[in-house]
Amino acid sequence: MRLKASIGILAAAMVLTLSACEQRKKDEGMDGSKGMGAAETGCCQHAENACAGDVSKSQCDQMTGKFHKDHMCRTDTGKCTRK
């Protein structure tokens, strides 16, 4: 039972990470100010055991999560950790 729950959490985290990456690509494609400095990215902790990595603060806000600058998402734990 715990294994199924863990796999489900990891799958959800991966889906959210991939969708955040796709949204970021779209946002960067529409942003004409790339040369003026890219948005800082980090990790978004959007549930107790679910995070999304390499996202901007605004993307994290859309996920109603807590943004952690200079952190990465550990898919094995679902937690944001320092790079």
C-alpha cells in the first residue's frame, strides 16, 4: 500500500515538473527580454511530499506552493533541497 502511494506521489511530481517545464518554455518564447536577465529558478514545494524543480517564483505561485531559490526537487523524497 505504501509503495503504491509513493509511486503515485512520484508520478504526480513528475507530471507537475514536466508541465512546469513546458509552461516555462512557452513563457520564455513569448518573453522578449531574455537578454535583460532570466528569471531566477528554484524548487516549488506544493505539497508535503511533492515538489517541482527548475521553476520560477511566478510558476510556483501558480501552483500555490512555497518557492525555494537555489534549490532542486528530489523526486525520491518529493522535497526541495539545496543544490
